[in-house]
Amino acid sequence: MASNPTQSKKLAPTRRALVEIGFIIFLFYSNLLMGEFTRANGHGKSLAFAFGDIFSLTNLVIAVISGLLGYLGFDYLRKHS
């Protein structure tokens, strides 16, 4: 099955954007998890408690906005340097 090279060139920037935004979101949540687990590591606290505390709608919105802003910033620097 032959692939269409023009179609894959169109998808490449989209894939790169999704990977970069996903990586920024991953870094955001891993940083939140480290901070929450360190802060909440008292008597009776667990990793499951920390996971439950960081996965909220507010944190998701912040992560997505941060990912988009980070991608736009890096894309600007990539094109203008």
C-alpha cells in the first residue's frame, strides 16, 4: 500500500504539536505529583491519595493551557532563531 507523501507532510506539524503539548502536560502532572506526594506523605497518606488529589478538572485546564502556551512559545522561537 503506497502512502501519499503530501498527506504525511501535512500531518507532521500536527503530530509534532500533539507530542510537544502532551510532553508539557506530562511534565506538569509529574511535577504536581512529586509536590503533592511529598506534601501529603504523612501518616495514612499514600500514592493513591496523591493521585486522587492532583487529577481534577482545574488542573487539567491549567495543564492544557500551559501546554498550548509552551508549544506556541517554542514554535515561535523555532521559527525566529
